[in-house]
Amino acid sequence: MRALTWQGREDVRVENVPDPAVQDPTDIVVKVTTTGICGSDLHLYSVLGAYIDPGDVLGHEAMGIVEETGPEVRTLSPGDRVVVPFNISCGTCFMCSRGLHSQCETTQVREHGKGAALFGYTKLYGQVPGGQAEYLRVPFGDTLPVKVPSGPPDERFVYLSDVLPTAWQAVEYAGLPPGGSLTVLGLGPIGQMAARIALHRGAGLVIGVDLVDARLERARSLGVHTLDLREVSGDGGLTAAVADLTDGRGSDGVIDAVGMEAHGSTAASLAQKATAMLPDSLARPLMEHLGIDRMGALHAAIDLVRRGGTLSVSGVYGGAVDPMPLLTMFDKQIQVRMGQANVRAWTDAILPLLTDADPLGVEGFATHTVPLEEAPEAYARFQAKEDGMIKTLLVP
């Protein structure tokens, strides 16, 4: 089959790889009809190469048609249409039964001290072949895939794999009071969708912060009050702007939807790039014990949230020694919630919203849809934030 493979830093290629097959009796094989490029895929593209081998298949946002089922699968049959959550969770263990599917005890990658395995996401998370491919092997056929109806276009449902549950959890974790205020840092796919979800769920004010024109314009068109970081940065400008909109207090909740890619410390940026260029044997211990992220977005979020408010972190961080302003956090009595989305914990609540009324605007959410064969060029454009690219879907 054809699949997008990692070959080196900022080098991904579509190649022929072996077809997946049923390995365990509860497996299914899905013929992928649509798969997405995620912002966290860019971490693999340019930062986390120490944990990837050339030829690894990328991607963790897939849906398609069941091609084959293992002998113990009871709830799915060939021809059924399914969405595949990005974290690989059994659905029945201690953690899954408590809604913590990203910590699934059946698939935890204990070798590296990490939570549930993920599709297409490095040795740290199981080195499981991903979904930017023509076919995908999916474990736990009866409990992991989300069965969806036939008929509506893929874009109605594909975001159940990651974008929708990640954004939903980000809003849930922000703990907004009725009619409360929310600031979203980063208006990429997760930030855009989190803003939509917050408005749908009754937020009184949603403030979106970014520095890319296309992202700001898209959020503004949906009722988000946008702040251009290029215009309000420096001398407490962003903090003052948010305070002005929130009776001087700051937001009830703040979502950091940026993570390690934040604009900020030049030293941290150079350190990330230098580490990515090292041989794996040197890069891994540096990242595991001395790694540092660009912390601009997270530190801004701490400044922007009101006293007693909640910081929700959905952007991915990978540093081991990131400095945190604990004095400020303690003094402001900030609550912090974070982590990989527990996809299967939220899909049942989200699915009823994916109707013809489309209150979250999932149809048309993608700014670009391209053939799988054009994935390398799409990665490069997404990395460069070119061509108004916010969300890209690939069609195998």
C-alpha cells in the first residue's frame, strides 16, 4: 500500500509499505478514506526525530471503511464506516473505565514511562503504524473505533479522531462558569474548534490570540473577539488587552492550544533545532533529561487567567526541565489541567452534534484537501503557515 513515511528531519515521503493485517483476534483493518495532518505531526516533522525510524508511517487522524475483522470482533462487519481515535485504548481497563483513555493500562508504553500508545507517533508512544496510508490496522475492534452512519461526507465525522475531542476536552478542562470568559492562545485547528465549542456551550466571551492573518480572520467571522499578537505584544500589551475585555480581572479560563511551537525564547528554539540535528544516541538523553520548550504561550496563559481561574493545556510540550513561575501560579491560585485527549470519553457527547444542522461547522472546517501523494508538500506548507493552511485532509 501507499503510506506517508518519515525519512529524516523535515523529510517525509509517500512510499510503498507492507499492507497491514489482522494480528490479534480483536483487530480490524480499515481502508482509509480520509486522514488529517495534525499540528502535533509537525513535532515529528522537525523536533522529535530521535524517537522515529526512517520508514515509520505517520498520522493519527483517520476514518474509513472496515475491510476485515478478526474472529472475535462482534460489533463491526466489513463495509461498516468508522472513525479511529488517535489514542489506542482498550475501553475496559481501570483507566479507561474512569474516562482516562489516554492512560489506558493495556497499551501504556511502560518502556518509556508513557501513557497509552498512539497511532503514528514515535517510539515513546508505541511506534504503531499510523493512518496517513491506504489501510490501517486497528486494535480493540469492539471498543475503540467509532461507528458512524453512511451517507454524509467524511468531513462530518473525521474530526472525531482528534480535533473535536481534543478541543472539547480543552474547553471542559477550562472549567468555565455559565456565561464566562475564555481566552484561546493559538488559532490552529484545536484553538479554532475550541473557540467554536465554547461559544456553542454558552461562553459569554471568547478571545482568540494569534499572529497569522488567515487564522484571525476565520475566528473573527464566527464571533470570536480576536487579538493580533503582533499588535499587542510587549510591555504587558496582551495581558492589558485581555484585562480590558474582562473587567480588569483576566479570563475565567485560558486554553494554551500552542504548546512547544510557541514563539518565544530564541535560546530554546535554537536548542530544539540543535538537538534535532544530533544522532539519536545523543539526542534522546538530552531531550529526556535536559529538554526545554519554548514557553511563551504557557507563560502568557498564566498571566492572562484571572485569580482563581483555570488554565487548560492542550498544546503538546516535551521538555523535561521547563521553568515554571510557581510563585505567580500559587499567588493567583490558578488551577491547571492538561494532557492528551481521552478521545473515547467524549465521542458519545459530540456525535449528536454532527448533524445536518452542523452547529460546530465541521463541514468546510478543512482549508485544504489534497491527495495522499501530495502530503510531503502539504507538511512543508503547514509548517511554514503558507497559503492560508489551517487544517488539511489527505485522501488516499
